Amino acid sequence: MPNISEVNRELVKAFNISLRFNGIAVTNLTVQNLHGKDHIVISFDKNMNSKQCMKYLNNMKEKIIKRSYRDEKAAGVSYNLKFFPFAFNTKHLPRDNKGRKKFSVEIDEGVFFNLKCYLAQALAGDVTEGMGKKHNPEYLRKHIYDTSFDRNSYLYCMLFHDKELQKDFVDSFLAEIAGYENAPSDYLEVRGNYVYIKRDIFDNVEFIKDIAAYNTSLECRYLQTPSNKNKAVDKLKYTIIDFMDKTADIPVRTIIRTSHNRNNENSVLIPIVAKNRKDNRFLDNNDAYEINSAFGMEILSDVGRDISMKLSKSNSSDSTVYGIDFSEVDIACCVLNKIIESSVINKDHELAIDPELRLQALSRSPSTELSDTKLESPTWDRSQDGVLKDSSKEGAGRVSQLVLGEDDDSISLNLGVSEDSPKDTENICNEELKNSKLLIKVNLRRRNMGVVFSVKKEYHLLSDVA
């Protein structure tokens, strides 16, 4: 049996990524041992007061409810509304020694149940949404209901007023779960028109990890979406840049996106840093070492031979191109988990890298002479061509010189793979991008620590749709 703290940590990670993946809320929940017991902790920006923190918590609660229920009373059919994430007050918001508000609540039996109930409902929700391609969505809404159940034995229950729908759901749900490498067995019970998800479905912590890893992989592969077509994608890229700047003190000016020769997905992100006040360059070996150390894993590797990007021969002195390949499941998990655990929630209810990380990084630095620019957080703007750039540094206007293939002494990049190129954005709209996650069919296989990770889900690239 796994350690209960490990189960708590993995449940919270899965909860974080599921909320993000389904567009419900951006969260930074972590598990910390306080007073000898596991607690869920949410860290807020230093400038936020109790009222602002409570507003964030209430918005999160309302969005979780709204996704599946008409109101809070209806949600009580499944969830225990006396516990997080549906119950909290200002006594859960002490300030830490840095003056920041931190929400903290013990992971007791009620909280533990609600986390698992949410994940069970999310799995069932993916299946019913997929059934919408075969059945009229309105018909599904009128013939499938959530209903009450014994919480000591089950996590979730659905009532079907159509036997064909019930059979279709059961078959689809079993097939969905079977796609995970560490899938459980005997987790579904059918009695009459009722379908129950048993309480022990998440007893194997490796299954919880599979769910989180799968959703994380899709979320990070979704970074191929052009930034100007999806704000959430744009903000995640900003946050990755900010993490590199604060923890490794690497002045990243932009991130460009390109495709991998293996899968043609634009899921490889390549950081661009300041070469001098006017010009820019790829990361060098020292940069990559510092960033990999900050993430605690080799997330940056030489992708020069693996990408579709055309590079100038004038960079022959050092042909290494360091990038993050988000099609690699373990890399995706490392990056997103590190971003979440290193963030605070700001007044806009978004993730922002904890400013304290810069001070911690500087305190570890052997250098005692620090310039003013190293102590300033960069301000990120978007140029007319859509490229993210650091406007706080002189010469930021020349970011496009490297990215868009203008004349450069060392490197030039092909226009077709630049950030938010017309090739990427041509036939895509916001609503299609929002819904595309559930349309794509992906078969991911990843050998990580000796365990094969294999999952399947409906997902298709919009570029492949006529």
C-alpha cells in the first residue's frame, strides 16, 4: 500500500491539472505537512488581502459546480459540501513569515472524498462528452442524471433513462480506463438503471499518476496553439519564461515554437536569450545547465536535428539548439508541476512565479556583484508580429531579428515556424481551439522509470480537419 501522503500529493496534482485542462480554474494547490498532518496549501501574492483570496476561492468553487450542476444544492448529490473545495473561511488564511496569505486546510476524510469524487466525475464526464458525437447532446442531458449514493462504498453515481445510452456509457468507460497502463479492475457496478463508480478505483496511486500525466501531456502539447488564439496558452508561456528568469537568472526574451520531425506537432519550445544589447541567440551550454538544474531534470536538450526549423549555416561555431520537447510525457509533467508549485495566485486569479524564488536563487549564487537588471523582473510585451518580448531591456525591439529570420551574424530562423505564424493561425478560431482537446485521438507511449505509460483519448489536430 502506498504512503497516504503520497496518495494525497498525487490526488492534488491530478486535481490541479484536471481543473486546468478542463478550463475550470487555474490552481496551485500543494500538499504540506503542518502540525504532523497533510494540508492542502494555496499560496497567494503578497499584495492580496483576505477579501481577494476569498473571492478566488469562491470563484473556484462556483466554476467546479457550474461545470456539472445547475447550483450548489444540486452538487450536494455527489459532493460533501461541508468540506473543501466547497467550504472555507478566513480562518484558513493565515499570513506566512513573508507576509503572504496562504490558504491551508487539513486533508481529512471529507476533503479526501471530494478530491476523488471530482476525479471520478471528470473521467465520467470525458466519456459522456465523447458520446455526444454519436448521440444528440441535448438528448444526453435529458436522459442522464447524477444521483445520490452511499459515499462509504462509491464515489459517483449516474442514473440512465435509456438502456442504450447506459450500455454505450459502460462500454466506453471501460475502454477509456483500460487505456491506462495502471488501470484498476472491478471498479464499476451496474444495478438496474444506475451505474456506480466504486470508491476503490483510485486505490492504486500509479493510476492517479497516469491520469495526471496524461492530462499534463495534452495540456503542454496544447502549447502548439498560437498564442494570439488562446490566452491561457499565452500565459503559460509567459510563466515558463518568468520561472527561467527568476530561478536561473537567464534573461529569456522570447520563446519560439516549432514542430518535431517525429510527430509534426508544434510542441517544441525554444527559448531565445539576449546575446548583447541589440542581438539575440539560442541558449548555450551554461544556460541549459542552469535551467535544467532549476527544474531538477533535463528538460532542455539539443533539438537541432529533430525539428523542422531551418537554421543558418553561419552558426557553425555552435550548432546546438536547446529546446523543450513537450511531446515527452516526463518533461511535460516536470515543467508544469514545477511551475505550479513555484507559483502564487495573483489578483487576476492567474499563476505568477513567486518573487521569493529570485531572492533564493541569488542567495545561492557565488557572485556578490549583481547588476540592477538582474534584480528586476522582465516586463513582457507582444510585438506586432505576435512575438513575446522583454520590453524592460534595451534592444528588445530586435527580438524579431532572430526569430523572424532577419539579417543576423550568427543565426536566422525560417518565418514559417516563428511564434504565431500565419501558417499556424490561418483556419483556427478560439471556440474550436477550446473544444479541440476532446476531439483529438492520441496514442501516447512513454517509458519512464521502467514503466510503460500508455493512454488513448479522442483528440485530433484541427489542421487535419477538412
